[in-house]
Amino acid sequence: MALLQISEPGQSTVAHQHRLAAGIDLGTTNSLIASVRSGQADVLTGDVGSGILPSVVRYQEGLSPVVGLEAMQQAISDPLNTISSVKQMMGRGVDDIKALGQQLPYEFLEDDSVVPKIKTVAGGVSAVEVSSDILKTLHQRAIETLGGELVGVVVTVPAYFDDAQRQATKDAATLAGLNVLRLLNEPTAAAVAYGLDHAAEGVHAIFDLGGGTFDISILRLSKGVFEVLATAGDTALGGDDFDQAIAQWILLQMALENATLSHTDQRVLMKTARDSKEALTDQAAITIDIELAGQAWQGSLDLETLNSLLAPLVKKAIKPCRQVLRDAGLAKDEIEQVVMVGGSTRVPFVRAEVAKFFQSEPLVSIDPDRVVAIGAAIQADVLVGNRSDDEMLLLDVIPLSLGIETMGKLVEKIIPRNATIPTTRAQDFTTFKDGQTALALHVVQGERELVSDVRSLARFELRGIPPMVAGAAKIRVTFQVDADGLLSVNAMEQSSGIQSDIVVKPSYGLTDTEIESMLRDSMANAKVDMDARKLHEQQVEADRVIEAIESALAKDGEQLLTEDERKVIDQSVAQLKTIRASSDVTGDILDAIKGVEKASETYVASRMNQSVTTMMAGKSIDEFETK
């Protein structure tokens, strides 16, 4: 049933000017869609009476997919065709998914496709397609509730989603027939909801623990400006991991920890674990009655035991909290409020540990399941023009540095971590060899100094560079990150105007361990990395000197040098080559470079004199006088 748009006096918009927009929280466990109506952001319930849509899809042969609660109710009876928690598979490659396979009761198609597909009776389906079916249901709910087609939507993603995971989310929305106005980080969406509802000024921490992902962000809210100071997190930590911990405990009690369970038993086990976790939110102890592998068991699980099971996982979430405070340059007492977001923050032990770390009680006045969708709806309302964008400005950040590979397999960072987006930054580079007409560009992501220690995003080439001496060409490389956090790279040779560009859209995302360890590794290896960078830079300089002197000698060495002079230079170059290849001491290479420079001083002077003589030939002194 469609609802009329009713506004308070003075707040209404002209009917034809009001544009329908919505915010979508595409969650691991549950998804929601919200919209601003009569100046208030609300979750849309549709005909089902509840705004929460379980992120579960069941596939049937010859029939349309079933989405939501009805699908979830069939998970035990039809486990292979009922897909849940698909968010953790978004933007991941086949190897990454297989690593998660022990936790997922599905079968995967064995083919050469880069995109992994789950085998169902309706055919193979990818994570993007499953997410698209969830989004289609939310889309239809919005049309029925609002009485018209949506102009656009804002879809939320974890702050620590990488480029591949963001692009996969955008692809799913496009497949669902939605016009994506923007991808918005979930913690930022929560800040929008709290900031506008409570006029909250100052510095806030957004602790977002959902079903499959965790983010912690520090934001400064001031007069409608939401500035993300720093962000950290783990894209493989959430309520599903809590359920796994409880499930493993149940198996241990039943002496089935090494047993191979059927797909149906796996579903029964995970449902029992999840129900137990939720029941202990407001009870001190519960009774578990379960049958697995033909074996029945009844036992008790109390809150103290649950807390001990969850402690390692909650501790894993607290580590990024320390990191994000360091990144933002803040102390705990400078955080005014901690906002709790995500269904997993309902767990009492999580709230207690967060309060203990930040030394203040967290803010839970808005339903943690709904706050992200509400914030996204408010942002969508701004983006379609229903309210002035002067009311709210979002300044988000990128989680990891972006750069390119330079000579010596070094990383040159162009956009640093925690840079505000959208942003555009450029840097000039040049050629290494005489007559070079092409340049290969390797786009990378990460905090380390060497290419071998960061993530490769894309490669492309700039061809048609006019042949010049080494170092003469001026090539400007421009990185642009849009409001969705997606990257495009352009390379242009300045004198000729030739250019090449690429939109970075990798085929798979980071592995579970990569995102978690990138920043930690960069800090732990800071000194080693800098020493390695200095060594590589000196090796590149040695290569440049060798290239330059050998090229010069080939041109006019015989005309300008005596046999003895040439012998001294050749010996110094040979020594530099030997040290370059065998020594890992920066000082040794530098000394050898100086040796070549000293041995070739007379030769270089002779070349300069010859150049001047050639330039002045046939011209009078008057032509060179300063006018």
C-alpha cells in the first residue's frame, strides 16, 4: 500500500519536486532500506510488518528466488540451495572463498572462472548475484511503500572494504536496477544518523560490529560537517565468528569436534549457536537441546562461559581501536561518545569491553540494526536534492595508501592513507633510458616500501612518448578517488599530450589476513622497510650512472679519451657493477658511484667543452651577449 507524503506547515516540498530516494544497509545477516518521509528518516517495512530483511536467498529450479525470512526458514531443510552471509564473499577470489569453505555449507562450481559461483539447483550463482536478489527485494519494497520508482539510492559498505569489494557491491545494485548515488561507509552513515538527530558536536568513535565485518572510525562532527579522521577494522570479524565459537564449544561437549557433519547438521548447529547467543543477551543461562550426526545432547550454557568463548574475538576487535586512536592523534579521554552500530554490539560482553577500553558508556539510543540505513537515507535525500547539501557535508577517507611502482621495485605513494575523499592528486615522473617511448605503470595499494610487500591493483601502459634523453620526458600521473572510494588513474606525457588511463576494478579482493595485517606490518617493519628503500634507491642510482656512462662512452669515448683514461673509467664501472650486484650495504654502493664520477671527471669536462664548441661553431660572440 502506498503512503501519502504529509509534511508539517512550512516543511513541505512541491509535489513534483520531491524525488524518491532511499538508503540501503546491505548487511551480512540482515538488510534494510530506509527513506526520508515528511522530514523524518524511517526504515521501510513493506507488507511484512518488519523492516529487517534476513540476508538469505533460496534458489529453486524453474522458480524465482525466495528472499528473507521465508528463505531463512528453509535453510535447514534445503542447505545447499539457501545462501546466507554472502557479504563475506563479495569481491573475493576462488582461493579466498575456498579458505572460508569449512564454515560455509555450500558446494562451489569447479571451473576456470575468476569469480567463484555457488552450485544450486537453479545453476551457479555468484556473491554479486545473491546480493542483487536481496537488493531487488528491498527495491520492490521501496516502490510499493513510497508509491513510485526510486531516483537513486545510497548503499552502505564497511569502511575497510577494499576497491574490489566496493565495486562488487555497486555491481550488485546495478544488477538490481538501482541507480547508485554513492557508496557510503557504514560508520559514516551511523554518524549522520546520530549527528542530525542529536546535534552531536565534537569527536566521536563509531564501533561497528556486524554479522561479518568490523569497523572502528573516529569522526569529528561540527556544524553539519562529518569529517572522518581515521578508520581501521577487519572485514573478516563479526557475529558469524561468535556463532562459530559457540558451535565449536557445542561440538566439543558432544565429542564431535573431529566429525564430518552433513550440510543439514551444519545448518542445525549454526542456528542453535546463533539462537543461544541471542538468548544470552538478556538471560544468565540457557539450556541447549540439539541432535547432530544421530547423537542427541542436552546441556547448559551460561553467560560466563559465553564470555570466555568470545573473549579472543572481542580482543581482536579492540586492537584496531588502539590503532585508530594513534592514527587520529587522539587520547581516549578526547572521545566524547562511542556509538555502537551493528547487531553484534547487542552482546553484553562486547558493550562491557568497549566501555572498559574507552572508559565511557557507549551510546545505544538508536537501534544498532537500523542506524546505518537511517543515515544512508538522510544522505540519499541530500544527494537527490530534496534538502540543501549545505545542511550536511561528508568528508570520508581511504583506508590504505595508493601509489605506483617505480624503478627498483619501490612504492611511490601518491594518495596517503586516511586522505579525505573524494580527492585527486598528481605526481610527475620521467623516463629511465634514452629514447624510451613507452612506460609501464603498476598501481599498488598498501603501506610498505617495496612492491613485493603491497597489493597489486592494476597495470597499464603509456605508449607514444616522443624519444628523448633519459630524464627529459615529463609524465604526470594523476590518481582520482571518487566519493565511493573507487580509483581511476591517468598518465600523460606533458610535451606531446598523449595519455592513457584506467579505472581500477580488480577481479578479486584482499584475503582475510591481508587487510588485518597491512598496517600492523608497516609499523612493525618500518625501519627494515626504510633501510630496504634506501638500498633500492642507491641500486637504481647505480644503474642510472652505469647506463649514462656506457651510453656516453659508446658515442665518443674513443675520440675524447686516451687508452689509459678509458681503462681507468672501465675499471671503475666494472667495480660499481660488481658492488651493485653483490653488496647490500648502501654506503658501499655510494662509494663506488663516487669512484665512477671521480674517474670520469676529465671525460665529462671534455664532453661539455665539445658541446659548447659545437654550439658556438659559425656564430659570432655578439650573438651570445646578454641582451
